[in-house]
Amino acid sequence: QVHLVESGGGLVQAGGSLRLSCAASGSIFSVNAMGWYRQAPGKQRELVARITMGGSTVYADSVKGRFTISRDNTRNTMYLQMNSLKPEDTATYYCNADSQGRYLGSWGRGTQVTVSS
């Protein structure tokens, strides 16, 4: 089991930036990859970005070129730098870890990102 805590959300104007953090603890050795997900009201949760322990990254088309996922292994922390934010980026953002096709953490409270136009 991996325990995850998200932080860094807030209210920002369109075009602004935010950096989200995800602190991980617990069975870190079992993690293959970590990812950021988001869920807007009335919509399903979607993958925003994912990074493997080897450093490979994938991004949703809607955030390519604007968001950057990274991690600091010494701090067991993952980040999501979000630039050029748009109102459609408004959502609750969650992080999770996965290995062999299954999530290792629980879906916590997430961190709210609100982008005003």
C-alpha cells in the first residue's frame, strides 16, 4: 500500500501557473509508475500525466506542451507543473501510483484547481 497526499491547488486566472505536489510514503519499492489524474464535475476521472520509475512520461493531448510531470526520488515526491492554465483545466486533481496494472494507493481528497476566465 502506498499513501499519497496531494497539495498545491488553488484559484488562478487563465494563463496562470500552478505546481502540484504528491508526497508518497509506504511501499514505494513496489511502484512502477505514478500519475496525475483529474475529475471535473459531471465527468469521469481522466489521466493527465504519468511518469515511470525509469523516467518515461505520457501526457493527455489536452495538456501537452503546457504541463510537465516530474519526480524527486530523494523526497518520494511527484510534481505537476501547470502553465498556461485554461478554464477547462478546472477539476480536482489526484495522484496515484501503479504497478502491474493496478493502483497502489487510495483515491484521496485530491487538490482543487480552479481556473477563472
